[in-house]
Amino acid sequence: MFDTALTANDLIFLAKGAGMTLIVTGISVLLGTILGILFGVFRYQVGPWWAAPLTFVLDIFRSIPLLIQLVLANAFVTTVLGFRISGFTVACGVLSLYTSAYCAEIVRGGIESVPTTLRRAARSLGMTWGQDMRSIVLPLATRVALPSWIGLALGVMKDSALVFIVQVVELLKSTQILITRLQEPLFLLMICGLFYFVISFPVARLGGYLERRWSND
Amino acid sequence: MFNYNFRWAQALNSLPQMLEGALVTMEIAILSMAVGIVVAIFLTVFRLSGQRVLAAVATIWVEVARNTPALFQIYMVHFGLGSFGIHLSPYLSLLIGITFNNAGYLAENFRGALKAIPDTQTRAARSLGMSAGQAFANVVMPQMLRISFLPMTNQMVWAILMTSLGAVVAMNTDLYGVTSDLNARTFRTFELFAIAAVIFYLITKAITLAARLLAARLFRY
């Protein structure tokens, strides 16, 4: 049962795929979070009416399968606009926007959780809007938003498995390539699944712990 | 740049086929959700039961479903089971994969909902002479389902979006599969997938709206 044609080279190939998964996730979560914070603060600041166009656009990212978003963006950039751009760039761009759509929602929820009276008190002490945001809202909103944000980051890592559609060879795709060659689907899939699980599970637990720890006091 | 000729008319000709695909997509999502809810209730009961083996099965199910990509799960059903000699059709693989995922997420939602139901209710039900099963089925479960109605709606939207992952097991009757088949024949990638995107958007909006109306009707006090 433990006979396998898997060689050290294949393992390095898988590790490269895993590295690609982490790189795509890292870039997307970083850019997506920055954009998400901007969008979230903007949406909260200007109120529902003026933010309606932005809300609509962000909602689209959450209502269409990521696979279709990737195909569509790739087709738009490369054939309609005619840019020569790598699948990797498209994948990072789409995933960043996708992340920012969810992140904006989390940020808005976080800001809304800060009592208005607290913010008025800060302003009447002479704090500027920026100071109020930085020293009052940021620490309080983070406590509410961080557990969901961790969930989002893990979700993006799992969703990054879909970037194979724009020719980015990440973990699942490299597993697939090896399966085609070695014909040992179960064993290879186990390795692949284990990798995702080993990264996701501890972080998810940390998120759960923070949620419990911070919601008590 | 910008010398691309849009051929919307050609792409729109295949709209009937795509709408048929959309029906298959909805069918898969609804089936996977219905079965998923039932399985999730069982998983919740297993975790509450105190039986070590059952609780372990439920915990492993939930953690694997929540901590690996849905794409991986569908792949596993199709090719993983294949190596045990169980060869499923793409339709069935996709359905089982999504159901597995739904059940895992829903079981976690149900667990969260259970925390919001006071323990005293079970005790009151038991002291009225109900058995443990009766107390759960008649007192706790209805409230649990009511509290987790919103997460269930979200999961339903997720199920619709997840059907597009059938691409990986060569599923070609759902909306994504139909679109990608048409694309292989006509190469109008942007037009075809734009139409598919609009259909997906309309479906998810319809579901959210229906759920909101249903909630207003079901949950008025």
C-alpha cells in the first residue's frame, strides 16, 4: 500500500505549488485588506445613499462565482483590452478585489460596533476626525473585526485554489498534474488536503479563541 | 487596443441553453442544501450525544469541510473515491461534494445557534416528561433553525456559487459547464461569461430576496 512512485523532485514540485498558493494568498489578502479598509471607511463615512454605487459594485464580487470572475477578467484584460499580462497578475488582481468586497463589510461592521457616544466624547475632547479614528475607533473595531478577518483570510487561501483557471500552477493544480502522471489520486490528494488543513486549522482555532476571549469582557 | 469586436448577438443566441444550465445549477444547489441541512442536524446531534465515536466523526467532518477548499472536496469525491473503485458521474460527484461542504458549515452554524438557546428550556422540556429526543426535536431544533436562518441563506448563495466548481470534474450540464462548452466551440469568452455572470447575479439576488420575504412571513411574532 505504501509503494509510491513519488520522488523527491515531485515533492519539490508540490512544495512550489504550495508556495504559489501562499504567495497569491499573501498578496491578495494584503491588497484586499488595504482596499477593504478604504472602501469600508468610505461607505461608513458618506452614508448609504452616496455609497450606493460602491456597494453595488462590491456586491457583484460576492454574487458571482470566483471562477467566472477570473475567466471574465482574464478575457477582458487580454483579449478586449489587448494587454499582455500574466495569469498571475490577473489572479492577484481579481482575488484582491474579491477580498476587499468582503473586507469592506467586516470593516463597516467593526466601525458600527463602536458606540456613537464614545466617538462624540472623543470629538468633544478636541480630537480631530483622524485622531478619533486612530485612537478610539481602531482599537475597539479591531476587537470586533479581527476574528472575521482571520476567517476571510483563510477563505481566500482556500479560494485561491481556483486560480488554476488562469494558468497559475498552485497547490491543487500541481497535485492534479502529478495525478495525471503518477495515477495515484488518493495518496496525492491526501498530501494536498493535509497541507491546506495544517495551515487552515490552527489559524481557524486562533480566530475562534480570539473571538471567545474578546467577546467576554 | 480596443479593436475587439463584441458579438453579443451570437452569444445571446445560446441564452436558452445557458438558462437550462442555470436550472441544473439551481437544482444542484437546492438538493445539496436540503440534504446538507438534514446531515448537519445529524452532525449536531452526534456532537451533543456524548458518544465518543459519533462525536469524533462529526468533528472530523466539520473540520475537514471547513478547512479545505471546496474544489479539493469535489476533486476528492470524484477521484479519491474513484481509486476505491467507486466511479461517480460528474453530477453526483459535484452534488456530494457540495453537500459535504454545506453540511460541515451548517453544523458549525447550528452549534453557534445552540449557544443562544438557554439550557433551562431543555430541562423544562425534560421535566414535562419529554424524552431527550423529543426535547431536542420539538423544543430546541425549531429555535436552532430559526436562529440560523440567515447563515443558511448565505450558505445557499455559496452553494449556487460552488456549482461552478463542477468544471474540475468535467461537469457540463450546469451553467458554468454549458458556458465553458459554448466557449470551446465559439471562443466568445468575454461575451459568454459576461452573460453567465449576469445570470448568476440574478439567481443569487432572487435567493436573497426570497429568503428575506420568507423570513418576514415565517418569523413574525
